[in-house]
Amino acid sequence: MKDLIVFDMDGVLVDVSESYRSAIQATVLHFTGTQPTNDEVQVWKNKGGFNDDWKLSHRMIQELGEEVAYDDVVNRFQQIFLGENNDGLILRERWLAGEGLFERLARRHHLAVFTGRLGAEAQLTLDRFAKTTFNPVVGADHVANGKPHPEGLHKIRASVPHGKSWYLGDTVDDARASRAAGVPFIGIASPAAPRHAELAQLLRDEGAVAVIDDINSLEGVLAANS
Ligand SMILES: [Mg+2]
């Protein structure tokens, strides 16, 4: 029986520093006149509880002293991220896996995705880079409880017969979801990201069996832990 690897999407499969992270910054700028730095966004992410970028944008706007309706924040964010015809910042995403990585992994593993994105937004990006690699793809609108709740991981594990399972993520909320589900967690802390060392330590503190720079080091971790 194959083992199961579940991937978070943003910061794991795709570099979203120019898409979701920029959309947060631009949304906060729009409503407050102040553009937060990438580092400031990461401080909130590292606190946990802000996996949802709409919720985070709304909260950052409040912190800057502006009261804006949540729906207005969501609408503006989506306009910036998706653009008129899915031609917004979403097009600035960069696929992180090297050539052949998933083909090699798929020989001995089921590959699935559990993301805080809406299912359709996850699919838009997967269709560009890896259309049929992951099954199932569980998004925010496929679960009643988002991360750090483990519902999505339970759902995926129940849908695929598997041996061992793993979850790969890049935030504290990913690590907490994994621990709550009883699934070994592999953390990703990109050296290019702000607060890289702090994030790596936080992920270890949350029980990560390993913390790696990016997804292309995954095979080494699996070999060492098999
Ligand atoms: Mg992520």
C-alpha cells in the first residue's frame, strides 16, 4: 500500500510572495493608506490563527485604526488577487517543485492537497502547473473548520487507503492541524522568507519531524524517516 503525502499549497507548492502576500499588502494599503511590510505580515502569520488572508487583511486594517466591513475587504482582496479574468496577482505565482519531483514521489505515495484556498482558486493554479498530480484537493470551502482544525486531514486520510501519512506545511497553523490529526509534520521555512529562523524554530516547537528549506529537499527527509 502506498504512503500518503498531503501538501499545503501556498509557500509549499507555490511561491506566493508576489500573489497572496502582495494582495494582503495592497488591500491594507487601499483601506488605510499604509502598506505593511512583508515582515509585518509574517509576524501575524507566525502568531497562528491567521491562515485566512481575508481575515488577516481585515484584522491588520483594524489595527491601523480603520473600521471597514469584512465583505468590502474580501471584495477588494479578490479584485487584486484574481483581477478581472483571473489575470491579477494570481498569475505571479511560481511553481516550486523541480522537474520530475512529483513523478518520482508518486511511485510510492498518494499525493493530496489540503489548503486554506478556496477549492476553485487552488485548482486554477494546479491547472497551470500540475493538473492531475494531486487527489483529492481539499480547500477551505470543502471543510466546516479551517486550519488549525484537522478536519481536512481527516477527510483526505479517510478517502485514500494508505500506509504512513505526512503533512507538509509552512505555517504554525499547518503544524497544529497536523498534530491534532496525529499526522507527522514536515515544516518548510524558506531562507528567502522574512523571519526565517523564527519560523523554523516555531515549526520545530510545534512538533515538526524536520524543517527544510523547500519542497525539493523532501525526498531526503522521507528516506531518513522511512
Ligand atoms: Mg502555506
